[in-house]
Amino acid sequence: SRIAFMATINLETFLKEVGKKAGVEFKPFGMGVFKTEIAVGKGRFQGVSVQTTSSMVFPDKSVALVWSVVGKQASDTNYVELLERNRKMSYAKTALWDGNIVVMAQVLLDFTNFDEMNRILGEVAVFADILEEEFFGSDKF
């Protein structure tokens, strides 16, 4: 079932419920950011962060920004290839943020249930891990 939780549940409460279903714990990191590590296979984990944000298109809706750092921007990064990867993602996209390459998704919380949020978190984690390995050859984030 869908959850219209903005009036009754805050992000921290929502993430606690999501974490129970996913078997992860979201820890407050400060400034409204919550972090966790998600298993992505072969003994690897990917750090994922979540915070609320605003939307230019839906300014009256509660929006969560879900992201994972892939690596630092560099002059030899193939940005065209990174952008082309966006076609292969369902919820997430590659982006540049504060000098980093990230995989991120913006989620309309008013219309997102726990299971869908778990799929979004998983996609962000898995794609970030894949891109981190392909573009940087290591697991730093």
C-alpha cells in the first residue's frame, strides 16, 4: 500500500521502517542526512545517504534525495559514458555534486511505500558500486 506519510511520519521514522525490511540501519549523520551501508554482492558494501530536499516541479511535496558517491570528478572522466548509463537505471541517475560523481534518486515520499524505497536504495547502491569499480577500479565509498 502507498503511504502518504508527510503529515504523520518524519524521514527518520520512515527510514527506520525501511531499514527493518531491508535489514540495514540508517544512522543520523548531521544536517538531516541519514547514512547506511547496503550489501551489493561479493562481500561488497556501498554507502548510501538520504535526506529531504525540495523539488522545483513539486514544491508542495516531500522529497527524499537518495545518493551514493562514486568518486571524485577528474579531467579524464568520461562524462558522456556516465550520462549514457542513465538510460539503464529505473529510478536513479548519475550526477555531479560538490566535486563528486554520484548516483542519485529523488523520491516523492508522499507516494512511496517501504518496498519501493528498498528497490530505490538498492538500485542506487548497486549502480554506484558498479560505476565505482568501472571508472575508478576501487571501492572507496
